[in-house]
Amino acid sequence: MEESRKKVLVVDDEQDLCEILKFNLETEGYEVDTAYSAEEALNLELKSYSLLLLDVMMGGMSGFALAKKLKSEPSTASIPIIFLTARDTENDTVTGFNLGADDYISKPFSIREVMVRVKAVLRRSSGEKDKPAHKVINYQGLTLNLDKKTVAIDGNEIPFTKTEFEILHLLIEERGRVFSRQELIDRIWPRDVLVLDRTVDVNITRLRKKIGPFAKCIVTRLGFGYYFDA
């Protein structure tokens, strides 16, 4: 799908804000739908969207609750999410990233900032790397399918975000090599997105939790970074 035709869903109970974002995103060439609640969003064909702009605080189901539901289902787990919120606290930010958020924008924000971040997340989520010689990486019962972008343990597929998949792919492909947080940021995230060291740590913690029995393979080398110990 061409970037200009990517579908974006804006979910926010502020209707005026939805319309402003819809207008500006459509001006940038995106196909945009809006929903004024998480419940309304759940009635849509969510797997058809390339990106969700998701408000955190809404009446009824919260944005965090909606994101948790989407990330738990394989058909929607890989859809990038940018949280929009008036709550700018470290705990909220960490919660958002723990739920698989690709970015987190605090209100009030400039429309230009939103457009830049939308473009960056969409570019990252659709970016094509050089095709590897091997389409599948196996380590004992852990399997990464590089074509399908899936991770399975003993044949059971586990929902992964794009960022989580790329971190695991990098660590396991270059197993034994220690990557500093800055190296991981440079290799995984686009250059025009501000990423904190804490964001890397949160993704590593989430990744370890998902791979269960293989969590011990992702080792922290204090003062240096992380590596996959085979």
C-alpha cells in the first residue's frame, strides 16, 4: 500500500479534535476515519488500519484498555499505536509503552508535531530492510519468521509489536554481541523520533516477558547494554 493511501483511525471523545486531526491527516494524503469512543472503534474493521491515534482518557473503555485488547489479538497486535493524552506523567508514559505504544504525544500538541510523528511511525512500520538469506531464525524452540514477522515458541505464535520483533531479531541474529541502548535506538528507531534510554529498557522488559523460558537469554551487561546469550 502506498504511504499516501495508508488508513489512519483517530479515536478521541473530543469530536472537534477528531475533525481537526482528520482534516490535517487527509491533507497529508492519508485515508482517515474517526471514532468518538473505544467502544465505537471496536465496531470497525480495525485490522484494516495502518495506524491508530488513540486518546487515553475517554468515557467508558480507556485508550489503555483498548490498546491492551488489540495487542492481545494476533490480527491487530502489529498495528502501530500513538497515544494522545493530557496526562503527561512518567507512569502514564511507561504504561503506554508497556502496552506496545509506538509513540506518546502529550496534549496540547501542535498539528505539525503530530504529522511528523505519524509519518515517522508509519515509515518505521512499513520500512523494508535488506532481505536476509534465511527467512526463518530458530533458536531451540524459539522461531522468528522474517517474512511473516512472527515469533513462536514451540510452535505457538506470540503477538509482538514491530519494535519488539526488530529488537529480538537484532539480538538473536548477532547473538553474543553487546548492544548499548544508543546502538539499539540507532538501529531500531527512526532518527527523527526522540527515544529515551528508559524506552529501550521498557521494550526489553516487555520482550523478556513475552519469550518466557528464553527470557534469561537476553542478558543485561551493566554499564554496557544488552545481548542474547546462546
